[in-house]
Amino acid sequence: MGCTATATLPPPPSTSLSKLHLPRRSVLFLSATATATTTLPLPSLSTSSPPPKQPDTTITDRVFMDFSVCPSYFQTRTLGSDLALCPDSEPVGRIVLGLYGNLVPITVSNFKSMCTGVSGYYKGTLIQKVFPGRFFMAGRQGRRDKGEVKPPVNLVRNTESVDPKAFQLGHTKGGVLSLCLSENDDDDDIKLDPDYHNVEFMITTGPGPCPDLDGRNIVFGSVLEGMDVVASISSIPTYKPGERIRQYNDLAEFLGDGRAKTARAIWDRPQKTLYISNCGEVKVTNPTLTPSLP
């Protein structure tokens, strides 16, 4: 009799990862892939905020200022009612300023009034400080017969000086026009007057920016024409005290000596009598210009 052989078939291959001889790195890769395919993240919605609105620097008004030197004026004397009566005036040149009336309407309106007033206001007044390579200042208040501004009592009170929105622009280059707040050097007794109106202004001379002035003074315009005149004003020699005098002055101020401030009043003053010989509004057909940051 013959015998029959029974064939033993091998068990079917298992798909379990535990019975596969795979390297550990491959097992981790396969596990991570499987997890990623089963839990696909939903697309996220963008939550980014819209870009901040740029300040409106549309030029709504233009004014001009003529600058001159009066050789016959002396600081210890008066010259009639104001410097506009200087008999031997030497012209320096004209600057045309564009004003941002949409951004700071009160500041612009007051400045324009000071340039176009019946009594002149800015006309015939001194440029009291020049800081070469930085800025020059004008519009200091005091006695008109001493070449200082006397604003009208009916000038609108400038509430923008305490409005954070008025300080959006910076002193980014030469030719920036701003209202002096931190740099204001009007006498304390004048500031205490209930009818006091701050009309002191500065124009940066460049070539670089003045970031230390940002956030403390209201930028409300820029030079449209006459940067060569700005450069000429910046180059006028000023009174510079020596280092020893500065040290004595600092000590006197520390000790509470009021004469220290009086002594500093002549520092950085032009050695020539530089003044605003004329000013007014520039009439144009279309005064509004496309906004351009200073």
C-alpha cells in the first residue's frame, strides 16, 4: 500500500507591525504618517488686523515767510515798533510752507492767522535760536518792540496740544515744520497768563532726522520751496558758551540760582539779527496737494 504525504502550507503573512522585522526608525515614520493622514488640520482663518491708517498729510494751505538780517539792530535797543521797520534790511530769502489742515486743523489755522494778521504778528519778529544741522526756532512771545511775538487775544485755544493724534508725524528730515511744545522757551510768567497762546514754531534744517523731537512737538507742515534758505539760516554763526561757562551754569541751576536760565537765553542765538521781514498766504488755484509724509 502506498502512503500519501500531507503538505503543510505556511500561514498567510500577517500585516501586524509587531510581527514585521522593521527598523525602529521605519516604525516611527509609518506611525507618524498614519496619524497625519487621519487627523488633517482644518485650514485656519486669517486673524491679522488691517494695516494702520496713514496720517492725512494733504496740503490744504500754503504760506510764505521772507527772512532778512538787520545790521543796525542792537539787543539793548528798540527799533521802532518792530524789526519790519529796519532801514538797511539784507534779504536772506523766501520759504514757502505747505500746511496739513486735515490732520491738525487748529494748529494750522492759528499758524496761518499769525502769518496773515492785520498787525503782522510773525512779521517783524526775531529768529531766536539756531541749532546748526538740527532746527531753528521763531515765534517766542514777549515784547513786540524787542522783536518777539505778541499773538492776538482772540486766537483759538489749541486743544490739539494734548491730543495724542496730533503727534503722529515725526521730524524725519530737513524742512519739517512743527509747533514747539517741549522746546518752547517762553518765559514762565508769560505762560501763566490766562490768555497765553503757544505760537512758537521750529523748522528742521537737516540733513538728518531729529528723532528726539518726535512725540513732543506737533508736526503740521513742511517746506515746499526754499530749502536753500533754510540751509543759509542754519549756517549763520551763533553764540556758543565755553565748556567752563556751561559747567558754572549747570552748577548755578543745581543750586537754584535763577540767573542760570537768564544766562542761557543768549546761547544758540544768531550773532546776526535774523528776523521774519514779511509773511502771508500763498494764493493758488488748487491749494490741495497729494499727501506726502515729511
